[in-house]
Amino acid sequence: MTKQQNSNYNNESITSLKGADRVRLRPGVIFGSDGLDGCAHAFFEILSNSIDEAREGYGKKIEIIRYKDQSIMVKDHGRGIPVDYNAKEDRFNWELVFCELYAGGKYQNNTGENYEFSLGLNGLGTCATQYASEYMDAVIYRDGMCYQLHFEKGENIGGLMKEAAEKHPTGTQITWRPDRDVFTDINIPLEYFQDVLKKQAVVNEGLLFELYDEETKETYSYCYKNGIKDYLAELSGEKGLTAVHYLQTETKGRDREDKPEYKLKFETAFCFNNHVNVLEYYHNSSFLEHGGSPDKAVKNAFVYAIDQYLKNNALYKKD
């Protein structure tokens, strides 16, 4: 039989993935990998939503539990995810948030309507993580009600359950177990959680991250009251040549003249130390392991500033 005779590639060969299969069969497209890195990325997506709430001023503590069976819980004290009926979309918000890719409240960052600054894959993270889970349970407190949702392998079981909870503070608690049918490995090591939470504490001043590890039965807390200033002082210790210098500014920018403006916020802290050599950069509070463009920009700025100071004060010596 010739290769041409064996070909079945025709008009009926084209198909599209639907529902949970869009993530379950191609997790690398959303999470960058179908391995442990992708699984860890899914955790960061859920964590990011809680951080966004805290950054908007709702809640000062985020609780995380790493269970022995590799399931994970993230609980915040924010406003609670909107889950009731959405007349504009003619659907329940819980369907949009948990079951619809590219649905969310963070697309208009330049208007400041819902979130001025946000992390993660806006409109993808919660839904994609739910789709990639063996199960997911959500408990949401808002508007004097307690809402509960249960999902299994991307499918909702039982719809939206709710009951009165007038005296309970608002917040969202999500518990899920990454699915081994989706990821090749789901055993995210304790060190990953510790590293991520510490780095997020550094760039989210005053926000407390509390991690309980069921395996070690230990609780780990991360909080820097003054953010990067306290972190730098901790690194420098008592051997710093200078005190910690801190600068910040807020402005607006745009990527092109015909594009809308968006808000920008910058923070930097530095000191000089002959015993500790550390350079760390973050973008939108995500750690830039290799520095990227900020590394080059900051180094150029430092060299320029020091050069100008030496010239203006006639401190350059011949030879």
C-alpha cells in the first residue's frame, strides 16, 4: 500500500478540543510544562489570586497547606470570588471563573476598576488549575453567604451550594489535588513552597504567608513588615558598609502612542556590603531568576550615577 493510499487526512480530520480537554490534554500550553514545573505553576496561579486581593487592600494573611497526598489548600481573607448570577454574561460567575478560559475581572488594569496591579495568567489560572485537578473544592464567603463548589477532573458535581453565613468574614479557600493524568509528577517539594512564599513576602510588604506542611508537621511564616527594605537589611546584617537606601515612584506608561496608558510602580532598595553579594529583580512581584532587562538597566543607572558623582566632585585620580 502506498503512502498516498494510506492517508486519511481529510475534511473530517480537523477537530477541536472542548471543555476541560483544552487543558488536560495540553497542559504545557497553559502551564509551560506537563511535568513538575507546570504543576508548581498551577499552584502559583491560585496563590496569585489571593495575593491580588491583598494588594488591593483586602486581607493581610494568606494560609497554605501542603498535604501528604500532594493536595494543596490556599486560603485568603479577601472579598471572596463573585459566584452568583451575572446578568451581563447571562451565566453564573462561578461557571465563568472555574469553567471558562479567558474569563475574569483583571483585563482592565488601566482603569483601576477592579485591580490596579495583578499577577498570574489573567482569566486563565483558576479555570486551568481546576481543569488540571483530580478534584477541586472551593469555599467562598461573601455577601453574608457561604458558597461551596466541588469539581472532579474538570467537571462540576452538584452545582453551587450556598447557605447563610452573615457573621463570617469574607474570603476564599480553594483545595485541590493536581491530577497525575495531566502532570507527570505532582509531588511539589516543600522547598518550592518555602522559596515562593518568602519571595512573595519580600515584594508584598506586610502580607503574612503562613505555610503548614502536613508531612513535617511544621508551620512556616513569612512576612516583611517593610518589604524589600527589611529583606535587604536581613541580608546585609551588621557588616554593611552603608545603610539601606530605598526609592519608589509611581507613574503611567504606554507601549505605543495609540495604546492606552497603564499604571507603573517601581521600588528599589540597595546597600553596599563586602561580605554579601546579592542582586535580585522582580517584575509584577514575580522573581526574575536571570535578571533580564531590569538587570542591565539598573547596572547602567548605577554606573552613570557614580560616574557623575565622581566627576562633579573631582574625585577621579590620574591613572
